[in-house]
Amino acid sequence: MSCCNEHNKSMEVEIEVNNKQIGLNPFIQEIVASTILGLLKPLKGTEGHKEIVIKLREK
């Protein structure tokens, strides 16, 4: 699923929960991508990203 970042480059957004792909409409894709990119922007080493992987697991 795709959306655009602040430079209008296409970004694919995928979310899986318990190995099940969750369908995202374009509005939700935009929110997810913009939020993650906004959180990463001030962090060193995140410039020029091609792929971002975030995993959340219970301890």
C-alpha cells in the first residue's frame, strides 16, 4: 500500500498483526507514514531512508 512523504516520494505502508496483513486505506497510510517519518526526522542516521522496519512484540 502506498502513500507520499513530505518530498512526494511514494512510500509503501504495510502492517501485519499476528502474521495477518491489515488493509489500510490511503488516508490511514498517509497518517502512519507521516507519523513515523516525523518521529524519525530529528534522529541521526535516519536520513535518506529507503526502508523503515518497526516491530512491536510482547515481552
